Amino acid sequence: MEDRAKKKGSIHFENIDFYLDLYAHIKYYRQKTGMRQEDLAAKAGISRPYLSSLESSGKVRGLNMETFFNICRALDLPPHKFFEPLP
């Protein structure tokens, strides 16, 4: 039980590839729409440095569902698009 409490909220190694794939999708769809990081960040209610850190390859930061859904709405895309293979 103590080990589980220590790991609560942390990103588990086996999930890192899912995060990196999700971040790649965010960057892809943002660029596809021609939106700047500043614009997406403002529409999603997050800071530009935070968005930049998500889009930076190799960095893994936590992303809560509310922020994810805000990004989806800002890009006018349903959440499932971020889990499909990129074209």
C-alpha cells in the first residue's frame, strides 16, 4: 500500500509512449490548423510554456483530462482523433 501511495500521480514508465504519442497528436493538429502555440494555449486556458513543454519531443508531463478536453475543443476535434494513427 505504501508503494502505491508514493506512485500516485506520477507517470509510470510503461505509459510514457502513450503520453508522447498524445503530445505528437496535439502538435500535429495544432500545426495542421495553422494555429500558433500562443493561440491554442489561450483557447485551451493553459500557458504557452506548458503547451510548448507538451509538444517538445522526449519530455513527459502530466496532462489532466480537463486540460485534454479543453485542447480538443480549442482544436475543434473529438477526443478519439488523438488516439488514431496520424496520417
